[in-house]
Amino acid sequence: MTDSGKKRLRAIVVGAGVGGTSTAARLAHAGFDVEVYEKNDFSGGRCSLIHHEGYRFDQGPSLLLLPPLFHKLYHDLGTTLEDHLELIQCHPNYVIHYHDGEQVVLSSDRAQLGAEVEKWDGPGGARRLEGFLEEAAVHCGLSYDLVLSKTFPSLLSLLRPSFLLNVIALHPFGSLWGRCARYFKTDRMRRAFSFGSMYLGSSPFDSPGTYSLLQWTETCEGIWYPKGGFHQVVQSLVNIAQSRGATFHLSSPVASVNYDSSGRATGITLADGETREADVVVVNADLVWAHNNLFVKDGEGAREMDNGAGKGEGKGRMEPKELLNPKLARRLLEKPHSCSSISFYWAMDRQIPSLNAHNIFLAEDYKESFDDIFKRKSMPREPSFYVNVPSRIDPSAAPQDKDSIVVLVPVGHLLPDQGKIRTFTNGAATPDGDSQDWDALVERARHQVIETMQTRLGIKGLRDMIAWEGVNTPETWKDKFNLTHGSILGITHDFFNVLAFRQQSRHPTVRGAYFVGASAHPGTGVPIAIAGSRLCTEAILSDLAIPLPESYAGKPPSPKSALDIPHPRPLLYRAEDLIWRLHPYVIGSLMALTLAFVWAYCTGRLATTHTSPSPHTLDSQYLYFPVLKTISPLALPGVATVMFLIVVLVTLS
């Protein structure tokens, strides 16, 4: 913490999303004077609420995953999660509805889940499920230790021994679908355990296999819901920050981040032209939008913004001033972005008993549906979609005997330089023309959702049960939250857009300016943004030579009796662990040595026994090893090395 006798350092946070509010709380806890400026009249960004006559809807996230990251956040702030939130565990986790009328129920009850997998995947399904979860647990544990708690400031960071020795075990080069296909026999189960990539805004056919960690946390750590809505997480952080002196300014859009001639951030300029000074500026606005709007040449001041930044009034765009780093800004704009969505918020005039808290409706042509979204950047001809009923888990979300329903239909993000998505009318193979009738597109999505739900749930008249409707489209996501291309989850998470390939907390050229949020390392999603807030705070404190607050130190639980005292593992078991870790390399070495021995034996025998061998005699020497006839002796080291690597990779995977 800063010394009480010294002047407190000032920090400004641009944006009150979950990353911004958690960073504001951390900095306030570390002794900074913190001010937060938010363009909207509410906090939370996408993690906010919509209210209508007693109905409550989560505008964005609707389930809490990776709970250890939340517990760690509150511990870092010198408190506990239980002091601020009441979490309700969801049972079951999901009900998945397929086109053939069948349903699969995913649960955190391992016995129940094992029986469900066995039912659909045949004998041995439960055992294969355990193998999948064991691998996913490795992905999750390594991600906690090596990714979510570490920065990757350069490509050399990828060569850290701790990361390099475990990178194969993370399966970053295979797909999530591929990992599911390794363990499950049927497409039904492969789809059930791969759709979660939608939470990253990515296709399971493109997402790295590492993200099976989502299935592990859902199954083994549970799916939770904060009573009162997901915004309770943000509000608790606002309350903690304010209790430590932080100030929040809503309806206060920022025009630019200011810096001096030495390249150090000095504060911000608001859209109304007023300036605010600070020692540190943290940007929680969309990272790509920030580089293309907030960082201008010579720290020039305010200008009228696009994307409705002028207090959400959608003012026209004035001639922009020169960007600080136009090449970087353009490169970020061109990076692949996650999908957008058409989201419906329905106030129902009755309850829909056939819906659970979390429901997934999967398209019959599963892969084609994702390809429409992520490869063609279009509205899927047949969508897979998610239906959340918060009133099923928290009755306060709707009036008595009624339901609040949120429907999320993933669609392609807006095309750069065009501001529209591709559409295919009546399943056509070629996209439609230039017109973009959003009312018609929303109606098309609404019709597809209602027809699918009615067919698979066996109900009629669903449209007539909707007493009120709210809608978000790619355009409203872009305008409301300054999301580049209307992408709801920022830059994608393929291998070459994560780790050292992703923007880190520090601004690349402006000292004292930092980033936190979906498109910054470590990535998107509420728990990941929370992990990013710690990395951002650690970077700030390190740059200012301020020690971390004492509360950041992890303390092991105190034993209550002799039964709780941990004992060292016997040497025998530690040796067993070492052998198990080394066995791929041992097998690979033995295979390589065997090949070398065979080569040496054959070529050596030929050289010593046949000075001038006839073609017939030469051929006889290769009778049992004909492949050696075609390989030069000089290739032996290369062949042996390749054999070694193949065996190691196959064994580890």
C-alpha cells in the first residue's frame, strides 16, 4: 500500500465493466485515489441488468463459472465472497434439446452424468467421460497456474520452462471438437461436451482443445447464479471500491487518454471537453475501439465520437484526429473477432415448466451452423441457441407464476467497413445483396427460435405468451458498449491470438496506461476478466515500485486438529510420479535407439562382409529391412529424432 504520510496516487479507470470495477476496487484497496468514468448510466457493461415491470433479465452473462477466481478476487480485497454474494447452484447444469426430439441432461452429479453418457454413448461411456474430465482437469489446472496468473510480454515468454514443458498437455493446437471425439463415440455426446465454446464466441471446431476446461469447471466446480442477478457481482465490487474511497461517474463518456511529451499518461479528456489528471489510466473500454478512438496523436483532446459515445445519443462522427499508432489500430481491427448475437428478453405471462434454468437447442447440421457464424460471418441458416430462465433458479427474477426468459442466438459479427452481417434467404448458397433490414432479421431469428422451441418442447402458442420483449442486435451491442464489429466477446481465442500474441496489460508505447477486459490478456469472460484485473494491478504496482497488499498472499488453511496436518508423500509414490512423467520420453528414446541399432547392424554387416556386393547379394541384406535401402546413412540422426518426437507426442496426447 501507499504510505499514509505521502500523497495518494490518482488512478482513472475508463469503463465500469467487470474488469474495470474489479481493477478499481483493487487499486482503491492498494491505497490509490480512484475515479471511474462510464459512458452509460449504469455500471457493469454487458454484465448489467434489464428491468421491466417486475421482470429482471441479465443482459449478458447468466452463469458463474470458475468460482476459485471469484473467491481469490474477494480474498485479495481483504474480504470473502460470502460477505457480498449469495450463490445458488444450478441443478441440473443444462438440458440439451436435439433436432430428433431427444434430450440430454448434463449435471454436476458424477454418477448421474456417467449414467447419462453411458445411455447415449454405449458401454464404457462413463469410463470415457472420466478420461475426458481427467484431461480437462489438467487443462484447467495448468491454465490457472501458467496462463491466468502470468503475463506474456514477448514471444520469449512462451519459452519459460514451466510453460514449455506443459504446452503439449494443454493441447493448444488441436480443437475442442477433436478432444471430444477422442473420448466420445457418438456425435450426440461430442456435441453435448463441445457447445461450450460459444461462451468464448468461437466454434468448437476452431477453439483450442485447452477449453475443455469449461466442461470440467461446469461438472466439477458447478454452475452458479448470484441471487439478484449477475450484476450483483459488479455491484459488490462497486460497493467495495466506494468503501475505500473510489468515485464512480456514470453518463460520462471519455474522448481521449492524454499523455505528455515524454510519453507518460497524464489523465483523460471527457466528451464535453473537460480534463481529469491522473498518475495512472486503466482502459476497460473495448481494446480495439480504444486504440482506434482514445489514443490520438500528441494526446489531442476531445472529439465527437461514433458508436453513440456522446452520452449514447448516436451523434455523427466528426473528422477524426490522427491516431497515436494507426498501424497497430488497423492491425487490431483486422484481427479475427468473436461472434455477435441477436438476444431476446421475454417477459412471459405464465411459467413454461418444460424449460430449465439453462437450455441448449442444437442445430441438426451442427458444424454448418457454426461455419455460417464464424467462417461466413453470417446469420446461421439454422441456429443453435441458448435459452436462460433466471426465474427458474431465482424467483425474484419474475412476478409470481411468470417467467423471465433470455434467448441468445449467436450470429456473425458486423463485417468490417460494411457495418452489416451476411444473410442467406431461404437457405440459399450465396449471400443476399447489400440491403440490411434488421427488423426482418430479428423477426426471422424470433420465428426460428419460437418454431424450434414449440416443436422440441411440445408446446403451442409461445409467441402469444410473450407479454413484453427487449432485443439486442449486433448494431445495438456496438452502439451501446462500443464493441468493435458488434463482437460480444472481443478478439478470438485461437492460439495466435492468445498469450504473447494478445495485448498485455501495459500499453505498448504510453507509460502509465493499461488495459483490462475481454480483448486483453488473459481473455474474455467474467472470471477471465477478473484474473486480468489482478495482472493489470500487479503491473501498475510493479511499475510504481509499490508492494502488493498483504491480502494478496495466499494462506493455507489452519489445521483444526492433528487429522488436518498434511504429511509428505512417501518416496515410493514420488518416484512413481517421476516415472509416469518420464515414460513418454523413455519410450521415445528406446524406439530411436532400436532404429539406430537396426541401421548400424545392417549397414555394418554389409560393409564388412561384402566388399563388392552384387546387386543380388545387396538386395538380400535388405530382405528384412527393405526401407533401409532407400535411406542414406546420413539421415539416421534425423530419422531417429523424428521417431522420438512422434512417440512422445502420441503418448502425451
